[in-house]
Amino acid sequence: MLKEVLVVEGKMDTVAVKRALEADTIETGGFNLAPHTLRQIAAAYEKRGIIILTDPDGAGERIRRFLTQRFPEAGQAFVPKADATAHNDVGIEQAQPAAILAALAKVRRHEYKPESEFTNRDLWHNNLAGAGGAAERRDQLGALLGIGYGNAKRFLERLNSYGVTRSEFDKALAQLGAQHG
């Protein structure tokens, strides 16, 4: 049984999580978080801790940002879009148990004092911004690092605020290069 409570978007996300592992979930019901749902999340956050596991789409990112502002020490788990897509639909409910377990194995925590280890230069130098295929490379690298997908600005923010080390970054880049080489 997972100690932390997983915050997901809907009932079918809970079904997918339960196929992967024994864990308690709280469903947000989309972006319109009801006051009782926020109280339930707050109680779980204080007592057991929470891990935010929202869909890898625009709505899921908005929910994640909103919850992270309210619960800054929440764990962040990201299922890559490629692993959460089936039947022309994107969401945690589409993910296989192995993809959910892989995301939970790479949980990140937002750091209060983000480092400025990485700069835009790192993104440009490694074809993660301003180059053809940069979005795809960010998506793949985000999956390897467990920080999810984001535009260049958000990706840089995640590199610096989720505790990614230079060594992890370089190792993931090498792995990305090996996959394409």
C-alpha cells in the first residue's frame, strides 16, 4: 500500500491506478475542484502526503499547477503522453500499469529554493529549444527524468525546481542519444 494519497482527475484514473498498485486516490472531478474535495486533499496532504498524478494534457497541467501552488510539498508524478494515449484519448486512465508504476518510481518534489543549475543555453545547446524536433526531445527527456513534458520555459523551470542534477541530465541526454543513434 502506497503511503501517499494519489490525486487524480477522475474515476477511470482511479481504476487504472488500482490495476497498477494498492493506493488510495482522491479524484478532483476536473478543474472545478469543489471545496469538500480541496478539504479532503488538504487532510491527506497533512496526514500522509500526496502525489499529483494528472493527465499529460493542458487540463491536467492546469490542475497540477493549481494544486502545487496550494500544496507545495506534494510529490509530482508524470506519465508521458505516449504512455497515456489510446483510442485517440489521452489520460491516466489510458496508461498501462507498468507506465503508472514507472511514473511513481520517479516522483519529484518541488524545491523551495530552486537552483539555477540549468539555463536557456542548456536547452538550445542540446536541441531542446529552437530546433526542429525540440518538443519531441523535451517530451522524451522529460519522461527519462520523470519531470513530464512542458514548453521550453516550463521544462527549464522543472529542471531547476525538481532537483534534477547535472549528472542526471547528462545521463538522460546520453540515453536519449543512444535511443536515436
